[in-house]
Amino acid sequence: MGEKIFIDKTGGCICGDIKFKVKLDEIPLVFNCHCIDCRKKIGGMMTIILLRDKAIEIDKSKLKIYEHAGGSGNKIKKHFCGNCAAPILTYVEKYKKYYLYAGLLDDISFLKKAENIHFKDSHFPFMEISDNNTKV
């Protein structure tokens, strides 16, 4: 079995107050989340990347946190820039995982596929969605 390959990427928020370095899997797990929570947060689906433990270097003291109960009743913590309010990370207690908002990466060219999640009951009716495809 081969050694796991990681890639180093950089990113940041709109205003530039938040900058980060992240170590991602060579083929990261990327999701288009269509849940009601995400829709209400940004007005539509959002693309997120599952992070391994300690994969991101970021100054968390610059982040604000909004915490609420998710659909499972477990906590969801949304970390965002205290200046421009750009969403940065979401921690999902149910899975004990952090997710990075993919659009914050300086280079997104390596993101070739994403799995659609939580779409069956909450996506926009003008979208045709399957597990690995989205059409508008």
C-alpha cells in the first residue's frame, strides 16, 4: 500500500485578515452541501472540503464563532472572519470533523469532483441533483 500523498494549499477571506495554509489529501473529499442550514447561511449550496485533524494553520483568535444545533441535535460551530464575515470553517460535532469552505482557496483548479449531500429534501426546485452531479 502506497504512502498517503498530501498537497499544500493557501487561502484567505475576502478582506485578507484571515490567511491560512492547509494540507489536503491529493484527492480531497469535497461536498456540495444543500442542507437547509447551509442554504440559510449563504443563500444556496456551499462547497466544503473535509479536513484531517490538524490539517490547517490559521490564527483562530481572529475568527468569530456562531454555534447552533444541527438537524441531529448536535452542535455545529461556524467560524468566520470577524471583519468581512466570510465563512472559513465549520465544525460538525456529530462527525467530530472540520470542513473548509472550498471557495477560500487561492487555487481551486485541482478540485475536479464533489459529492452532493443533504439535497433530497432541501435543494432548489430548478436544480437537477444526483449524488455526483448538479445541473441548473
